[in-house]
Amino acid sequence: MKILILGSGAGGGFPQWNCNCPNCRKVRNGDVNAQARSQSSLAVSVEEDHWFLLNASPDLRDQINNNPALHPKHGLRHSPIDGAVLTNADVDHIGGLLTVRESQPLSINATERVLSVINSNSVFNILNPEFVKRNPLPIGTQTELCRADGTESGILIEAFPVPGKVALYLEDEAAGPNFGSVAEDTIGLQIEEKATGKTFFYFPGCAHVSDVIVEKATDAELVFFDGTTWIDNEMQETGVGHKTGQRMGHMSVSGEDGSIAAFSTLNVKRKIYIHMNNTNPILIDDSPERLATENAGWEIGFDGMEVSL
Ligand code: MLT
Ligand code: MN
Ligand code: ZN
């Protein structure tokens, strides 16, 4: 099984279009220790010329152009992209669907809740429903992803709810402290190659390492995890915003409640941060925070990174 990081940044990417924080300035100024990152997406393949996107970021057009594996291969109109699996309805995870139009057969796989967001936004009908299937992803059951033509993909997938929240633009202030979020709003994915049983986990948004995550991820070969912020009040500390990571549905990398601590006893063979916000100091190659993260056994995902299982 091959996994490609198409975009290792969080929503907004790195640098973010309107951000002048020290990190964003560094990457714009060409600092050798700051590499640009596009928005959050992976791609997975178990067979040559067949790929599934894990989330479809607004940067998908460039991500396809930058990764030859995703270029058209056969005839005048073709794509090795068989479909997409969505882990929530955040703009950084669904905006790219609008890029893969042009009556290309695809499957979109997401929970009923996330599909209802897409179904209620008519702009997504630009993905011609005659060619683009919208498949509800069941929760807590392993199913096989289907290719656009309905054939089996050889990729088994299980979605399970993880702590998080509803997409920013759907928050309902009147609905109480969780803004009307339901379990299906944010999922983690367990992805298995049917032929070999090789398995990895993908959690681009996660507010807390729940018992279910501990149970699933213990002894895992490979985990991609939410690296949005280093500390919970990073947006305040850098002066770019007032929301905490927790308020946005993300746990920090560092600290007692952070993901380094939460995973320290789970015996995961390979742990890779993705979905890193432009304010996160681990994005800077020579920062002490980067060193501390790597010393804790984590890798910092980057655009174009390939992982084989
Ligand atoms: C998030 O991960 O918190 C979202 O992508 C935020 C957003 O929609 O800007
Ligand atoms: Mn995001
Ligand atoms: Zn910034």
C-alpha cells in the first residue's frame, strides 16, 4: 500500500494568504528552514493507477499537478483518482471536490451527516451525479471502497467518530457548548489493504485521544495525526486569533493534554503529524519544538512525502 501526503498544512495552508505571523513571513521570504505546505489531504493506493483521496483540499489542482502518480495516464480523458473519502465537512477537506468536475467518474465517501452538507449545497452538483456516486460511509463497520465503476478497490475502510466539532460554517451558537456537533461530524479512518492486512490510521482532526482511539491505535504500524497547534492558545500567543485549538476541535501537540503525551504509551511504529497550522513552531526545521517532537518519535509530514506499508 502506498500513501502520499498531498497537503500537510491545516486549513489556510502555509503560508496562509492573509497571514503575516513570523512563520508565514519566514516561508514567504524563502527562509531555508520553512517549507511551504498545502492544505490537508492524503492519497492512498493498493494498485497502480488507482488512488483514493483522503479529503479533497482547495489546493487539489496543484496537488494533482505536483504528484505524477495522479496525472491522467490513458486516452484523452482519464484520472487515476477513483474517489475521495471525507473525514468532516470543513472547507479544507471538501473544497477540492469542486476541482474534480468535468464529468469524471468518481465516488465520494462520507458519513450521512457530511454527505447531507454536500447534498444541501447545490454547487457540488457540478460533480455530475450521473458519474459521481455519493456513498454513505457506515460508522463502526469495515466496508470496501468501491471504484467509480462500482468494482472493488481492494481497500477496506472503517470510520469511527473522534472528538471534534461540526464545520465552522455550520456552528450553531444557540445549540450549546458543542455548537450542535454530532458524532458523525468528525471521523477517524482505519484503512486496510485487503490483500495483505496492512493497516494505517488517519486522524486529521481530533480534540482528544479517546478510549476508542487508544484501543484502535495501540500497536499500530502507522498513524497520521492532527498536528494543528503546538500549544492550545497558540493563536492568541502569536496574536493572529482568539480561538484555542480545543475551541476549533483540535488537541495540541505538546503538554500534558497533547498528542505526544497521549501516544507515548501506545507503541505505534510510525507516527506522522499532518494538518499543521501555519502558527505551529514545528513547521520551522530548526526550532526547538521541532527537535522535541522528533525526539519524541514523531515525524513531521511534508507535501510529497511517500510512505509504503
Ligand atoms: C479546522 O480544521 O479547524 C478547520 O479546517 C477550520 C476552518 O474551516 O477554517
Ligand atoms: Mn482543517
Ligand atoms: Zn501565519
